[in-house]
Amino acid sequence: MPYALPALVTCFALILMIVVGMNVGGARRKYNIIAPATSGNPDFERVFRVQMNTLENLVIFLPAMWLFAIYLSAPWAAAIGALWVIGRVLYAITYYRDAKKRGPGFAISFLTVVALLLGAMYGIVTALLH
């Protein structure tokens, strides 16, 4: 089962996406923001932005992690991917409290995606050259 670890990290990333989505639903009720509205209360808007930013990042993270796993190293892909999940959790917690303090979580998740993408590209180019 060479890809079990990246698959597990994928599950954690998807669980995170479900949780931040559920947080938006709860914030809609708490702040009386009726769908399809996505604004009207700064506290709701922070919760909504966490969900959308996580979704935006997930689209880049998942392919980068899987390409890294396939072409370079599945265990390393999982380890770096786990850091991405941790970074996104930190991002969410800090953004919910104060948007100005989201930087460290964002930096962790951004740098892990860059590492995964660069590693995947290296592995792919190396495979093509051999």
C-alpha cells in the first residue's frame, strides 16, 4: 500500500473542508445571513473566507501532493501534506479570531504547496529524462 499515507492525509484535508463548511452553516444561523448572501456581518465574513480560501488552496494542494507522492516520495508527500493540514487549521483558528493574525497558518500552507509542487516537478522531469 505505497500510497496509504498520502491517502490518509487526503482524508484529513477533506474532513477539514467539511468542518469549515459546517462552520459557515453555523455562522449563517448565528449571524442571520440568509443564503445566497455572503456578507453583512464581519464575523460571518471571516468564517466564509476561511472556507473559500481553504477550497481555493485545496485545488492546488491535492494534485501537488499526489504528483509528489507518485513521482518522488509517498511518505514525504504525506509528511509535507500533513503540515499543510496543520497550517490550514492554524489559519482557520487565527482568522476566525482576528483576520490580521492569519499569516503564520497561511505561510505554512503556502510554503508546503510550493515544496510539493517543486518536488513534483523535479520528480516528473527526472522521470522524463530517464
